[in-house]
Amino acid sequence: MAELDQLRETSAVSLEWPRLREQIARQTGSSAGRDHVLALEPRMDAAWIARQHDSVAEVRTYLATGAVFYFSQVFAPESMLEKARIPGASLEPEELLRLLALTETMEEWRSVAQMEGQWDAVAALSLPVTEAYLAPLLHALRGKILPDGTLSDDASPELARLRHAIGRQHRAIEESLRRSLRAVSESGAAQEELITVRGDRFVIPVKTEQRRKVPGVIHGSSSSGQTVFVEPMETVESNNELLRLLDEEQAEVHRILVAMTRAVGENAGVLQAGAEVLIALDVLFACARFAQMLDCVRPEFTAGEIAVKNARHPLLDLRMKVEGASVVPLTMAIENGARQLIISGPNTGGKTVSLKTVGLLALMAQAGLPVPAEEAKLPLFDAVYADIGDAQSIERNLSTFSAHMTNLDRITREADAQSLVLLDELGSATDPEEGAALAVAISGHFLRMRAWSLITTHLNSMKIYAATNEGVVNAAVGFDEETLAPTYTLRMGVPGASAGINIAQRIGLQPEIIAAARGQLDHQTADIGRFIDQLHAQLAAANEEREALRKREVALEREKQRLEAEGRQEQRQKARELEQKLGSLMKEFEHQMREAASAIADKAASKKLAAETERRLARLKREFSEQFNATVVAHITGADKKDPNAQPHVVKAINVGDTVKLRTLGREVRVDREVSSNVFEVSMGPMKMRVQRDDIAEVVRKAPVETPLQAARKKGGVNIAMQSDPDLMPREINVIGRTADEAQDEVERFLDQAFLAGMPNIRIVHGTGMGILRRTLREYLRRHPHVANVSEPPYNEGGQGATIVDLKL
């Protein structure tokens, strides 16, 4: 189905599409993801393109928070799963370990993908993972295979029993052989005092001439023939028993591997679907990282225009970033019914780069990739044809002109109204008059069929064709007449002078040759050149006038803002005066109420009324103040009272760790967690509760930001000793078996000590388990102010069972 959606033609090599895919593939985390990026092709399916852009945008938002996800354990497991489906088959331990790592990555992604409100497109893509029940498979695979590929003693009770018996038998045989070896050594028959193995049986070395003195079975001799290896009779039965136990151990190992393989086979469909999801996610993360690198935007697909603003060729942009330079961006538009753009101007002015930029951006957009530009509006093309560069073919006996014509013949037959056609130096490499006639005829053909086409040229006939035909737009790459150098900017609406003689003069061609060349120009060519120069002068004047108008608009806007600020100041002054008057009235009213309460004869009733009066006065004052503030702000800003700007009594900035005061309780509490934008979890001593944002009257104290050293110094009676030698402090902490809270507390203390000691990094061993401890600690460490980077060590150094933490120096 995907192949049917692909474009009929992409001119991939001419537009450097394979090179762009290689750059994106460098951002992947797995070889499978890299292969998928290298096979990425633009499509015509609008729904698929929209989903891809949605997914990349959501991943970019996720990465912008500083979050990371590792795809290093992801691979395509088809061959292993096919083998696992065979009854009685047994996968190798290394294969089972890779499948276990893949399953754990699926389980880890499940916890990330289920973040509520984080994304929609990615959540839909992740359904095969989020809906999978992997606990039985993880139980069947976890903890049974050691990193070196051998089975753990705990893989089964029977295996543990057998290995215990084998160890006991080994010791018994060694003890027996040592007794025999001592006896042989005393008699002088031993070649050397050591126990060795020959043919899976324990033996001792005996001098060849003394072999009859040691009763037993001979299992070979040394290469020199001076030593024979004898198994004493007293250990024959013990060796036989050991071999039997070893055979049983191998049978048990095989049984366990078959059982684990069977568990994989029963979940083959889930694993296959999960692997495909993770590979697709690896591709999305790579595309998102690439888009972040180049500040790309999501393109807009339209039916009637091609328009890009400050677009950059991605490969050129990458190269210039490495060199510390920047690309001159491209801004162009084919709109208002036009379908063709004729770009003229000097050599080295950027005409070919303009063609390649538009073509490559079109391919990126239809492959679901954001494009390097401020804005991009593009149709949905069914094909992109390009005839760019030297098309000479020695193998086919074609000249440059013949090769171009062969390619153009194919394009004129295949292109349609939904195609994008990019033609570089149309009509060149032959007689100028014939080339001009062919160029005008070919351009007219594409215009009549309404194909989108961008054409570069030096031919004056093409410039006149663009000026006299409806639906065609002239454009020129910039050229500075004073410095005789190209500016690489594109001017819409005017043709450009080729400036060949000027460029030759800038390069340094001899003055007499330049003068002779100018004399050879006929009057018509000179007139056309002067006309183009006049157009550029008029365009420059229009740009200057537009800049003057812009400055005038800025000045008017500045004056408008000044007047508005003065008006707001006057309104605030009046509001303060009104507030003071109302405050006086409130105090007078409060005094009268208290006087009335004290005038009552009954003391008990008076006391009760006075208390009730105080409560009501406090409530009325608070409500009145809030309504007054809301009314004043709404009047100043013109906002509705329901707008947050018209509610100054609602505290805006609340952070975890702040000490705030509640309206309802009148008590100070500590903010522990932000449940949502308007709900917070707070604690008052041992009691925890959830409160609304509008119940928070004020932020009493902000959460302090201090180093561990500052915090330690604030505590009374604490002596702080700086560790001068980091080597005296351990670089590793083991928290296996701890709860998440216990482990976090221990890691926090260890991290502070390591930071104070100036250590560059530490290693935390937390084990694999269900992955809860690993995820909790890594999320905590990524937010810690002393941590520069959190990474996973190689598989032979702990893999997912440990975490490497690089500290800020």
C-alpha cells in the first residue's frame, strides 16, 4: 500500500534526497531505525502525511522538555520469532537476552506513552505497546540468563540442585585426587603436583616409566611422551557420577531454554508489533531531533500556491553551521493563478540552489518532515521532476545537450498539472538562438498543461516570455553593481541581468578584453540590459519607500503605546483614590458595627454577636476587596471578569516547594506537587490535601534554591569537611532491594557528597527488576541541579541494571 502512495518520480539524486536521509539517520538510536530512515520516501497520502507531521510535532514538544528515550535495544526480531514459533525449538541465550531487552524497552515506552494529555498521534501509534500485557513474558525471561550468556543458578530449582551437586562432586574428586597425588609424589612417580582434565575426566600427571605404580585408567600422554595422564581407580566412579550430573545439567539447561523460547513464541505477535512501533518511534525521534537542529516548521499544504519564507537548503545549512556561517534564506511565491517562475541573473548568484531548495523542501514535506523555513506553503505533488547539472553521458554516447533533451522529452510526456518541474539553464549548451526558441516552446508546454515549474535561464527571450505571458512570474537573483558580487537574494517580479561581463571583470579578466566585450554587445542587448537595470533601480526605490513607511508605522505605534500607558497611569491613580475612600467607609462601617454589638446589655449575647460580627466583617472585606480589584482591572484592560487578567486575587506563579497561605483555613502550607494547572497537593505537617488555585491567598515564601553546602552550613552544630581527594570516596552506590523513596534518599545523599568532592561522575546500581526503581531514579536525576547528564552503561558494564551520572563541574 505504501508503494502505491509514493510519488511517481522524485529526482532523488539530483535533489540530494539520499544525502539528506543519511543526515537524519545519524539521529537514530538503532540500526533498524537507521534502515527505515534511509528507506524513507515522500508519499501522496494526505492522511498519512498529516499523521506523520502530528507525530513529529508531538515528539518535538516531548524533547523540548529535556526528556530522552533510548532505542539502543530495538531491533527487527522477525528471524528469532519465526524460530521461536517452532515447537521444541530453543533460542540461544544471547538471542533471549536481546528479546528481553526489547521487551523491557516496550514496557518502558508503555509508561511514557500513557502520559495523559501529552500526545494523540503518538498515543495512537503506540497502541500495540500500551495494550500489550507483557508481565508473564518478563517473568519467564528476567533473571534467568547472566550477562555472559550462561543460565543463572536460580533459573529453576532443579538447575540449582544439580549445580550444587556438581560442585560437591568436584570437591570430592579433587580431594581424592590430591590424596593420590601426594602418594604418587612420595614414591617419585609424579611428573608434577597438579590436577588436570583430559576428556572431561580429572587426572594426574605420572612419569611414563612409573605408570605401573599408579593403578588406574590412562587418558593420553604429553607431546614429549614423558608424561601420561592417569585417572586413579578410586576416582573412576566419582568421575562417572560427575559426568552424569553434567549431562543432567545440560538437559535442564536445554529444558529451560525451550520453555523460555516457548514463552517468546506465544508472544511473537505482540513482540513483532511492539518492535515495529519502537522502530517507527526511533524514526520519529530522529526526524524531531533533525527538525530541532535546523529550526524547522510544519509546512502547510495548499492547492493554489507555492510560497516559502526564509527557506534554507538543509544540507547547505548544516554545512554552514559547522563552518560557523549562515545561509542567505530564500523567499519566493508563485500565487494568484501563476504556475511558472522564471529565475534569471548572474552566475554563482544562487539560481540552482533556489531550485534545489524548493524541490528538496517539497520532498521533505511529503515525507512527513518539517522544513527549514519560517513559513512554507506547498501543493501536494504527485511527482517531482528535475533536470539539473551536467547531464552528459559518455556511456550512452550523448552530448550534454542531447542528454538534457532526452531527459526533457521524458518529463514533457510524464508530467501533469500535479507535478513539480525544476529545469536548470533551459536552452543552454547549443546555439543561443535555437536554444532560446526551444526554451520558450518547452516552457509554454508546461504552462499550458498547468504544471508547477521553476526554470533558471540567462536567455533574454525567456525573460520577455515571462513578462508577456499570464501565469508566469519573473524573478532575479541579486547582484551588487558597486561590488560586482552576487547577493544571493531573490527578487520577485523582475528579471535579472546575467552580468557575465561584470563578473568576468570582478574575477580579474584583463581590462582590454572587458572593453572589447562591451563593444561587441549589439544595441538591442544593451537596451534590454539598461531596461533591467532601470527595473532594479525602481525596485530599490520601492524598497526604500517601504522601509520609510515601516519606520513611520513603528513611530506611530510607539506614540500610541505611550498614550495608552499615560491613560493607564491616570486610571490607576483614580482607582487608588477610590480605594482609599472605600477603605475609609469600610473602617467607619466596621466601627459602627462594633459599637452596636457592645451596646447590647446581655454580655453573652454581646460576645457571641461580636465574634460573629468579626467573622462576617472579615469575609465581607475579603469578598469586597476581590470584587473591587476585579472590577478595576476589568475596566482598565477591557477584559471580562471571568478573564484571569481581571482576577488579581488569583495567584499566578506557584511552584513546588513554595510556602503559601490558604483562604479557607488561614494557615500556611507547603506546595508538594502540581496536580494540574488549577489544583495543587499541599501539606500542613503530616496532613496532605488538594486545594484549588483560587483558594491560595498568597505566596508567603518562595522555594529556596541553595547548594548542599549552603544547606549544611545553615544547620546548627554541623561541621563540614571538604573531601580533597575524590579517590578516597567510592564512585558507586548500590540500592538494590530499596524502595523508591529509600533509594532516592540514599542517592541524594551520595550525590551531594560526590558533588562536594568534585567527582566527575558516579555509578548507581539499581538492578533490572520490574524497572520501577530505574525509571524513578532516572527521572529524579534528570531534574537534579548537580546532574549534567544521565546515561545507561554498556551491556557488559551493567546495562539497564545501572545508571551513569555525569556531574556538573
